Amino acid sequence: MKKTIRDVAAVAGVSPATVSRVLNKSGYVSKKAYDSVMEAIKKMDYSPNAMAVSLSKNRSRLIGIIVPSIYNEFFIDVIYAVEKKAESCGFRVLFCNTDYSVEKERSAIEDLISYNAVGLIIIPNRIQENDNVKLLNQLLKNETPVVCVDQELPGFAGDTIYIDNDSGLAELVEDIIKRGHKRIAVLLDANNDTLGAHVSKVNTERIETVQKVLCSHGLVLHEEYILRAFCSDSSYHTVIKELVEMPEQPTAVITLSSKATLCAVCGLASYGIRIPEDIFVAGYDDFHVLDAFHYSVHYSPVPVELGAVAAQTLFNRLEPGGNAFPSQHITIPSRMEIKL
């Protein structure tokens, strides 16, 4: 049974109107009453969706999408695809950026539901523990569809759309080895690691994929060849300097994100390293910076494809009876091909 404002009011010992003022952040509420309401909400695991007007009677034409960063071209392309699909279905998209903050992510979820969004698409933050999964699962129970994209969210009960990065990255490493490279390094963007606190699950899995392929050829990814750079500022030059000054300089660098590719190219060029003659750089390259060196890494699926699948999945749920079938877990295989 859905919990209502009256239920929260009863537990908090206040009037339903007071609960409404707290939830809508409008009107005067004493600190004591505010604290009582917030404690009741937490105790009851109350979802903001329960305060919304019944969607079956007053259904809006809005959907929400939440991404960790608007500075990431990958996420922007996903948003674009979702918006195009929504437009074709007569819907508008409300967009929220979380800056890799779990707190901002939760606020975004609550705000979108308070605006009466009928469904959400979320690319969650890349951390090991994200308590917002409880809130998202509560929305699912309240028949508000949620689609989780790109990043795994442990415990999430709704539809998920992931890319199998392992297959494409393994293909890339095999290609680099076939080109004669044995001393191979990896460069990752530490800004993707929960603001640099630790290596994210995505980066960990990508490193393990590189290690696995190298091992199958009798090669080793040495610890000093695993390079973490903060690609949002000029400090990445320090990491590139360490690479350049290694006694046994790697002959190839695999970049684990598009920003890492940009940092590798700019950093190596600043030290007079020729690409690809001195060091071969290959990896994720949404910015197409490798085109300047007369080769490229073609990656598929492109983010627009991922966004299109996510949007279609959400709109399937919004069809009459769409919530009746079990949650779907879609994995899209990837490819990474070097083109000269």
C-alpha cells in the first residue's frame, strides 16, 4: 500500500498541510516540525512520488534524465537521443546534472518527481555504494518507470541498459599487440573515480581487461604503467612527465576515456614525443583528437545508440500495461577498431 502525506503527518505528529509545506519548500514551518517531518520520512522510507498527483488521472508529458556530468560528451549524446525520441512521442525532457554527487543525484530524483515526471532515465554516479537505489526502487513500486543506463547500480530492480566494454577493449588490445607493442601502459582519468577518491568500478574492469589480454600473450601490465591523471586541469602534465622519463618507456598507451586520450596527446606533444612513431596512443576518442595523426579508433555503439535504446525502453513502460512485464537487462556488445 502506498504511503500518503497523511501517514507521514500521523507519524510526525503534525498536520498534512505542514508535511506538504516541508515537501514543497513553501510557507513557514518551525524547526521542530520540520525535523519531525524529515525524521518520519526517513523512518517510513517515504518516496516523493507518493505525494504526486496520481499519474493515472493527471498524467504529464514530461520525463526526466539525470547524468553525472554535462562536461562529458558521451552523456550529452545520450541526452540528445533521449530528447529526440521523447519529442517524437510528444514528450518534453527535464534534464539534471549531478556533478558526480550522490546528494545532488538524490535531489534531482526528488525534484523531477515533484515536477510530475512520468518516468526517469538515470546514469548513476560511479561509486561502490549509492543509497539512492532505495529511492529509485520505491519509485518502481509506485509504478513510475526508471531505466538505469551505462553504470551498474547494485540492487536496482528496474530496467538496465549497459555496454559490454570488455569485448571492444579486448579487441583493441589484441590489435595493439599485433602491431608489435609489448610495453603497454594505460592512462585513466582520475576525475571519473568519484572525484579521484578511488579507482572506479568501470576503470577497474577496464584495467583488468587489458591485463587479461596481455597475460594471454605472455605480457604484463606493470604497476608503474597504470597511470592516473586529473584530466580536468593541467596537473596531468606531471603524470605524462613520469611516463616520458621512465627508464623503459612504454611504446603504446591505451587511454580509458576520451578525456584521457586528449590528455595523452596534449601531454606527449608538449614533451616532443611523436605520435604514433614514438608512442602509439589508442583508446576511447569521442573528441576525434587522433584524427590529427592520420588514424582513429572507431568505437561502437555510439552514445546516441545507447540513448535511443534507453528511451525506447522507457516509453515501452509508459504504454498501457507496460509495467506488467519483468524488468529487462540489456547488454550491448562493443567494438573498438583502429583505422589508419
